[in-house]
Amino acid sequence: MISAAPRQRPNVLFIITDQHRADHVGFGGNGVVRTPHLDALAARSTVFDRAYVANPVCMPNRSSIMTGRMPSAHGVIFNDRSLSPDATTFVGQLRDNGYRTALIGKSHLQHGMSREAVVDLPGDPALRTPWAEGWDTIEHRERYESGDTPDPEDFYGFEHIELTLGHGALSGGHHYQWALDRGATHEQLVSGGQYDSDVPRRSPLWWQIHEASLPSEAYSTTFVTERTIDFIEHAASADDDEPWMVWCSFPDPHHPLSPPSPWLDRHHPDDMVLPATFDDPGEGWPPHLKFLRDLQPDDHDFVRPWGPTPEQARAALAATYGMIEFVDDGVGRILATLDRLDLADDTIVIFTSDHGDMMGDHGLILKGVMHFQGCLRVPLAIHVPGNEPGRTDSLASSLDLAQTVLDLCEAGAYQGVQGHSLRPVLDDPTASVRNTVLIEDDFPPVEGRGQLMPLKTRTVISDLGRYTRYSNGFEQLFDLAVDPDELIDLTEHDRDPDRRAQAITQLADALIGADDICRPEPVSL
């Protein structure tokens, strides 16, 4: 398939959601959630059915998408550290090549949204930052609540930012100030962060399922939608003919699962069908997975995974689907703007997510050192004007998106990029650019504390299946071709020693390939 040349250098609309499973869209095979606009986008795109994250946690994988580098290379291995300001990003490359760049919505390239993950570790730091104090506070909610509006000249390559901080009815950033101007109160905007706050229709099954205190016109999905449209309109009306790139980043459907009315009532829990693996007995599971599934929801803990009852899982699914459908409505408005402004033929559109959620799979919910498909696989559709639509089972990684955009925009790569351009697959869905996907997952807050969670987890995805090795000595291997539900661990009872040996070799090769040897520039001669 040959790409038709656009009328000018293509614009880029990069749509990303948060904690959104690959099978929680219509084009991903879900017959319950209603996503007509995303499905229409997918129908004119290349859909990647085997798209995987580089890390199943927010900050590490978002930083990997931005840089095209593994977390162990760019340094953001967990939600307790910020991406260095000197990191080269594909957005910065576009800006250097004449693109107008904007970030609308969730960034999470800095740790402000997740400072509860920051704990003191013993000893002096391994590295000392050369940056001025406060460089990593752009995403601190209290700055915006005090009336401060950070406006950096360059935020990881973005010349313009309008941030959402938090999720659901816990709102911050530029969205906080925008919502105040629309009549929302401070109490409404922060009510979603506490288990005992005054929110409407809180579910007795889990404190994080409730109706948002905000009306839909002040909610984050509306903010991201309208501010993205505003940016596109202004960029289209500029007389300098510069192409643009906008990172349109919806905070949903990440928990708390608290969409506003009427989106909370789009689905009834009684109508939800539990995942086929909900009753997985977990034969041979590593101890930490059994431990997590035995946990109950904690009224004070915002992020800890646990094992839901059937009623809790159905309620979570119903609320999640409503959040996704609200996002789909916003995507439809944005895509309609491209049509209205006659920009559709000049704009690359990418839709993906930063990671998934167990959402009842294997009797678990949320994420956290659980390398099942629900957390690792994400939706990915890439529309290139002039390309024929298609569907591919070729492997793709979040790492590949940076290189792909630069290739399509002819902006040039940079040192240290570890992803591959997906352009050959976009031109021919039967092509392939990688044989494996490496997935890293680190859990440094427990370092030296003797807890159950493994400090490091590494997974390799290939045609052999999914092989995962934990730093505490446990492992898992599933043949995804014949066991897509991941119910038969081939490392148990020595079921397939040859496949295991091949998978270990693949993991070793992938780890060697990910070893970073890039050189910072400039170098004094």
C-alpha cells in the first residue's frame, strides 16, 4: 500500500487515554461498550491487535512514548521520579523542525500527581540533579489552586500546555482554573480524592465508584475536548502555515470510576458479563499475585490492586464503560473539527493508551506487577492520510510511536531511540518490524524492606507467547496462540521445557538489546 502525499507536512493528533484496556473499545472486539467514533477512526486506520506497553505503569510508559526509550534508559522506572528536562522527545524534534506543539490534558511526565509514591530510601542519592529547585513542580496541584499558572517555554518539547491533574472528581492544573471559571467550586473539584468526602451516589461496593461532583460541562473530558478543539482552530487560522502536533490526553478511564451524569448511568452493573478468567484458580501463581487477589478494597488506599467480588467487578465495568463512552463522544467532536476545517486529509491521527487494567481478569482489578494481557496490551490505531486501512497482528511497542511519528513527519531521529518505525506495517499490514517486545516493571518503594512484591519484573512477548521473570525467582509462560486467557502456565510441572528455554533466550537477548549505550550531546572535543 503506497501512501499518498499530503498537501503539506502532516499535522499530528495524538489521542491517548489512561488505563484503557485493548478490549475496551468496539474495534477491540467489545460488543457492550459503545465507541462509534473510535471505531470509525479505526475503520480508516491500521489497527494493531498486538500492541504492548514498554512498562504497565503511567509515568514510565508515558515517558517511553515521549522518548522512544525504555524506562531503564530514560530513568523514569516508577511513578516516584520525573522525566529529566534534558531528555530528547519526539515532540521536541517536531518543534525543532517547525511544528507548533501543544499538550492538552494529562501529562504525568512529572511526579506531582503521584507524590504519594515517593518514599524515603536509605542512603544518599545516586545522582544529584543540576536543575534549579522547582523544575519538577509543574504538575503540583497546589500551585494551580493558589492561582499560580506555570507557563514554561519548553515542557519536554511542548511550547503550550494546558494540564489536567488528577482523575475523576479530583481535578487540578489548568483544568481546575477553567472549571472554576465555569462555576465549579473548590470543594467539587477536590472531592474525589478522599474515601469519606461528600460525593453523590457513592457505591457501597467500592469507594472509588460514584458520580462526579462536577457536571459534565466542567469535567476533565470536556476540558480536554474543548481545549484541543480550540488549539486546532487557532493553529488552522494562523497565517504562517506551520504544521502542528497536539497531545490530546484524556485522564479517563483511570480510577476513581466517577463519571458525571448521565455517563455513569449508561450501563447497569447487572448487565455486565464478568471476564472468562474471573474464577482462575491461579495454579502456580507467584505469591504476590495470590496475596493481591486475597486483598479487600482499602478505604484509604487509592492505587492498591485487590481481588473484587463479582458485584464489585460488575459495578467497576459499568462505570468504566460510561467513562469510555464520554471520551468517545469527545473524540468524535475533535475529529468533526478536522473535517469542518478541511484538515482531515493533512492530519495523522493516533489513538492509544498508556497501559491497561485487570478489571476482573483473573479475579484482580487495577494494576501493579501483574503482567497479564489486561495490563500489558493497549488499543492502537494509526490513521495516515492516503493509506489504505488494515489490521495487523505484527508486534508493536509503545516505544515505536516516537520513531513512527518522526518517520511519517520526516523530522529525523535522534540518538538512543530504541523503538522502530511502524511505517512499513502501516504501508503493508503483513510486514513486521520486531520479533519481540520487552516490558520492564520496577517497584522501588519496597527496596530493602522485605515485602512480598518483587523489586523487578521483566516480560518478553513473542510468537512463543508471554514469558515473565520476577526478581524473587518466580516465572510464568503462556502460549498466547492457544491459551489467550493465560490459564495454563507452561513453567508449571515442566509442561514445555523447550519453549521455556527458547523464551529465556529471547528475554536475555531483549535485555541485552535494551542496554543503553547512547551518548549525551554535545561532547567536547
